[in-house]
Amino acid sequence: MAGRRAERGVAALSTALRHSHCSGKLSRVLEAVFFDWSNTLVHFEWDDALVEGGHRAALGRDDPEFTARWRELMLGDAHGRRPYPELLAELGVADPDAFIDAEHEAWRPAYSVLSMAPALLESLRERGLKTALVADPWPDPARVLMGDVERLGFAPLLDAVVLGDDNLARACAELDVAPLAVLFVGDSLADVQRAADVGMTSAQALWFKADDIPEIEPDFEAFTAVDVVSIVRRLARSPQ
């Protein structure tokens, strides 16, 4: 049943994108679509057992005391958004990189990809739009997110992957596009605000958390990938 729903969704997406291609204004009004990562292209299902399992894999044993100290450091404000390897070293981990790799491997089953993301990205690029992933990978090092981008098949579908601080401005510079010509799709209110701060059009992705009520008003709301296409079509019809 889920497979048939996904197939219908992809068909609807393809139809919408064919219609968007009929507008000759598209490339002049909109030049790029940027996407956030977590809860936009992928979803991570957090639970306590997952944390314990990741630590068991990374440490080679159950260590409730370590997990309790990890929770206190990582789930509060004490971390100060310092690099994860530095925080792990503070917790007494001798090889933080090996710990991160083992933990991330154990957490893989908790990740799910937006089913229509590949079709969406491919179709946007076919219609002359540049695509980019712009995200803050914290707490994981950037190399971990880059590995996921490759492993999950996103790399060939993206014109740029820009991680870390000031990523929206750096992505614009890398792709040679002005912020006003970019649609930014992200799930959080912080994403909406970041887009507004640099003059981008924002679309709040609500497909992984449709019960959220925005406190900051995005330019658009997207409950499915097809909604992103509808937004693209509306921008294509915008006055020059």
C-alpha cells in the first residue's frame, strides 16, 4: 500500500513538473532551489533506545554512566555548539572519530529519505534550476553528512553542498545566483528566518512534521514535494 502511494506521489510530481516546464519565465524569475537536510530531505527518528544502542556500538559495551553524562552535555546548553569530537574527548572518549563512525552506523536505521526527493531534485535541474544542500551538520562533523549525501544518492542531484556557518551566502556565491533568485526549502522556523534575513523566498517543509504551527510566517508552506513544484510554478508566473 505504501509503495502504491509513493508511486502515485511520484506521478503527481512528474505531472506538476511537466506543467512548470511550460512557463518560459522560469529561469528568469527563479534560478535556484536550496534545501535544508534534517527534516527536509531526510528524517531522523530519535528515541532513547537508539542513543543507548549507538553508545553500545561505539564503546563496545553498555555504559549507562557514560550515556547519562552524554545526555547532560548534549541535550542541555553546556555543549556551546563546540565540535562533537571535542565534546566526546571531554567525556573521556579516546578516539572520537571512531566513536562517531560507529555511533552513526548504529543510527542508520533511524534515517528515512523523503521518497520523492530524488525525482524532485532531478526534475528541477532538468528545467534549468540549480540545486543545493545548505545545512549545519552539527553535532556531527561535516564529513559525516557528506558521506550520507553520497551514500543516499543525493550527490549527483545537487549542484552544490555547502555546510556550516553562513551557508546561504556561500552557496549563492558558489552558484553565482542572487538571494532574490533563490527558493529556500527548510523545515524549521530558524530556516524561515534565515531565508528572510538574506532576502530569499522561503518555503517551510512540513511533510515530516505537518502538525507544526509556524510562529514566523514563511512565504509558502509545503506539505509534500508536489507543493514545492506548485511554489516553483507560482514564482515562474511572478511579474518580472
